[in-house]
Amino acid sequence: MSDLPNKTTVVGAGDIGAGWAALLVAAGWPVSLYDTDARRMDAAMEDVPRRARALVDLQRATPGTVDRGLREFSHAHSILQACKGAD
């Protein structure tokens, strides 16, 4: 049995939302990110992996855990899609 949630959702892809998503990804959690602003979403989809990998450099996360989280990191196209199945 895993202690990881099946899915987490972060609503809002600004600085704070991207920061939370990066922390969750760095912990290996599956994350669905949603924002109504497409430009903010595009920026966050690049920013979240960069931030999560930076935590490895700071020895706050392991490369394998970050890689697992990044494989499960996704962009939701609606709030309903983002929240469906989230713990």
C-alpha cells in the first residue's frame, strides 16, 4: 500500500500555485495543475519541473522521486478534469 495520493490538484498556476505543484512533484506525488490563464499555464508547465529539479540540487529531494513526480505531472484543461479523482 502506498502512502501517496492517487492524484492531487493545484488550482492556480501563478507563483504560489507553481511553487506548491513543484513541492508536490518533488515529493513524487501525482499532480494535476489548472489555471484559466493559458499563458500562466504554459509558463508553469516549464517552471514546475525546473523548480522541482532545483530541490534535488538543494538536497531537498531525490532525483528518482522527482522523476516519478514529473511522470505524473499533468496540465488539466478544465476545473472538472483537474479535480476528477483527486484526493
